[in-house]
Amino acid sequence: MKNREVAAMFDRIADALEIKGETGFKVVAYSKAARILLDMTEDVETVAREGRLETIPGIGEGLAKKIVEYLDMGTMSKYREVMAGVPETLLGLLEIQGLGGKTVHLMHEELGVKDLDGLKRSIADGSLAKLHGMGEKKVENIRKAIETRERVAERISIGEAALVADEVIAYLEKAPGISRVSAAGSLRRMKETVGDIDVLACGKNGAEIIRYFARNPNAVRVLAEGETKGSVTVRAGETERQVDLRVVDASEYGAALLYFTGSKAHNIKLRGLAKERGLKISEYGVFRGTKRLASREEEDCYRVLGMPWIPPEMREDRGEVESALDGRLPRLVEAGDIRGDLHVHTRASDGSLSLGEVVDLARKMGYSYVAICDHSQAAKYARGLAADRLAAEMEEIEALNRTLKGFRVLKGSEVDILSDGSLDFPDELLGRLDFVVAAVHSGFKKNVTERMLKALENPHVRTIAHPSGRLISGREGYDVDLDKVIDGAARLGKALELNSYYDRLDLDELHLKKAKEKGVKITMGTDTHFADGLAMMRFGLGIARRAWLGKGDVLNSLTAAELLGRKAAKKPRRKRRS
């Protein structure tokens, strides 16, 4: 966490300097230091304690002193100095895609823009388009980015919510008197964005547990502290997030967990079903009159209603209750079904991990394989591999595989789909790879459907990475007809990716359902570039389960041998002449 905290401060300093009109070395130095800290696999506190900060390329004496000051004092004088005089409202504009520090500086100096409302006015009156370096097209992209951001402003990503909840739950598990604790609400249902962070616990002394909860060292403010309910805000990077805790008796835990997990539509469905059977269901249990029939476990509550337990990810009133009543509830893909990660980067391109580090982390995840898919040569911004570097990486992987037992590294590439739909490497080189992930990384504003369809026709391509190109936090994605891409994948026997990075989760659950209906298999990869990235598979798994995917729908459930055995793809069907 300290790596991320210091990196966030350095990024903020770089942004504030640009807003103040600074350019050149200072800005670059802070931005670079932030990237270095995020890419480090070691804890910066350990490195500082051992006096090794200045041995890190890009961390000189001045930056090292600032890091030590923050680690020792919990504050940084340079941060306070730079931030002075920079309105928080201007810094907030940097969170809008398409706006950098230089642009915000110009808007502020020349147009008097001080906040989001001022930015919107400058768009509406046409003054922003006249600003140096702007123009109608850039302004339209900024306007769309504002709309996207405002749509998700009241919600946070599943990744951020899970990080906060995990820390709170780990803290609560040490509380005296607590016997069970779980996330609830949309977080437990694994929605891609989360409104409230709800936690449910059971124990004998609710007031004592709430007091313990309110004394969390990460709590910034205590909003409520009662006998069975508590609410605090906790630090989450540069912001605060609200966490609500409800404490119930162990005898009511299952009914309360069912109720507070939701969704509202699912709960209404259950209440209607209970009423039809002369029962009543609430957060306290399932009742016939005054007699409580079930409440201790969720399974008991569902059983009394005549159905098996329904996984939280399915509880959206989308037919799950009917399926459960009819005995047709599908078995969803589970964490234990995932045998490997099919999209991982190393430091050969823009990742922070060595090949050996990736393997060690994958084995700790319990995997039996991992696909190394570094960027291809067209992705110069990501140190994409030219053909000779890819060939060298393949040799390194082959040598490593000869030393491994019970684990295999798949030779892969995240190869760019070029503007004409051709691929960034020749077929001869692609044919030597185990796993080819084709991806669009440029030309977003032009329709990319035909590019993807042409790439799918290449016999060496197994899957299309992040097919919509969206970022949940604020990027619309490509101009692409995903229905056509899904149809093309079905026709050609190809897969599509569920990118498990929490800000992508791409394909989304709607298109995953369509892919399943068409018989299109899904590959899951974290697209990870850093040490804790492989753990993000949990988010992709959650979205897969929300889409009702089973083990057989996901290629990661295959063994490495089975995966390689399915390498051949269908040839496109020729249209019959009339």
C-alpha cells in the first residue's frame, strides 16, 4: 500500500506542477518515479529501511529523501508546497479522459475555467474548441468523457470496493465476539461497479463490535455508531469511501445475508413466492405465521421456499428463481475450474515482472499454466517486441519449460490488429506460438469491426483481447459492432476474451451471454502488468458467473495439453453461389 500511496503523491505533484505552468524535467521526474514505485515488486518501506532507494533507476537523492520523509512522518513537505494554491477543482479535471495538466493550465489561464461547471460552459460556448491544440473533435471527445464519468460518478469500481472491503473484513475478523463476517450488497453480487460497501457480521455483543469497527485505524470519519449498525469512511488512495456494517445474531445470519445481498428485484421475487405459499420472508427469516422456519443459513431459507441455494452473482431476477424451482439451475464456473491465466505481460514489454516471477506467482495461484502475451512491435509505447525479441523470448520460455514439472508456460503474444486487419507479425512467426491474442490498440475512432473479423480469420489467432475497448472509469471504447464480432467468432470457431482487469471486465456480462448463446468460448486473462494483478481473476470470474457461464464455456478450464490440442480453427464457410 505504501508504494501506491507514494506513487499517488508523486503523480499529484506532477499534475499540480503542470497546472501551475511547469514543464520539462521536474514534471517528468515525478511521473516516472510514480510509475517506478507502482511497478516495484518489493515493498518501498523495506527498500528504504535497507538504504537502497537511490539504487533504483529513476529515484535520485532528492526523491529518495521525499519518500523517506513520507514513510517516517506520514507527510511530505514538497507535496504541501506544490499543492498550495492549486484548487482541488482543477485537479479533479485531470480525472477526465483527454485532459492533461498542460491543457488544464491553458483553460484556467486563458478561459478562466476553475471547475467542471466552467469546463462545461467553455464547451457549450465554443471557447474551448478555439484553445491552442484543441479543435472540435477533441472537444467532442472530452464532452463524451464527462458524460461517461458522470454516469459512474456515484459508483466505484469492483476492484476499489473489493480492496476496501477486504481490509475492513480482515480487521473485523480480529474483533472479539465476531463469529462470521461477509461482504454483502452489489459487491457480493460482483457487479462491475458498486454503490455502497456493505458488510454483515454476527456476534454476541453488537455494540462492542460496532465500537471496534469505528476504531479501525484506516477510518477517517465515524458517521454512525449504534448498537447493531455502524458507518465510517475509510481511506482509499486519495479519496474516502463509506462502509456500512450491520451486526446480527448468529441465528439470523443467513436470512440477513440473503436480504442485504439483494438485489432488490430478487428479494421482491422471493417475497412474492413466499406469499403464494403462505409464508413471509424478511431479514429475520422465513416465517409461517409467527413460527420461524429458517434463518441461520441462506441455504435453509431457499430450501423452505422449495429451491436450492442460488449463487449471489445470479440474484438479479433474470430467470434464476424459475430455473431453481424447475431444477435447471446451471453449475457456474468456479475458481477451482480455472487452470491458468491466458493473458499476462512481463517486463520484456511494459510489465514489471520477470518471466520467473510470473511463473512463481501463477503457481502460488494454483495454476498449471500461464500464457505470456507481451505486446507486439506496433505497440511502441509499450516497448512492443520486434520479431527477433519475440523469438528470443520464445527460446527463453522453451528453456524454462524444460526445467518445470507440473507447470507449463505458453508462448504467446498480444499481437496488434493493424489498420487493414492484418496482424503485426507474419504467419510464420505466429505459427510458432502456442497462444495468439489479437488486439486493437489504435484507430479507436474508426469502426474496427471489419478489422477484428479479418483478424479472426487468421488461423493462428485464438481470441480477441478486450473486444469493446472500454474502460469502466471513463472510456467509451471502440466503434465496433460486437454482435457481428460474436457471430464471426462463432462461425470461425474462435474465442473472445473476458479481460479480468477490474477497469475493463471486457466482454461485459450482456455480451458474454450472447457469446454463450452462440456457442463462442471465452478466454480469461488478467492482462496483468504487475505483481498483484494475477489476483484480479476473481473479478473476471465474478462477471463470468453473472453471465451464467459454466466450466465448459471457459477455455481456462482446459488443461494445457487440451488447450494446445484445440489450436486448429475452423475455416470460414464459403458462401454458396445462387
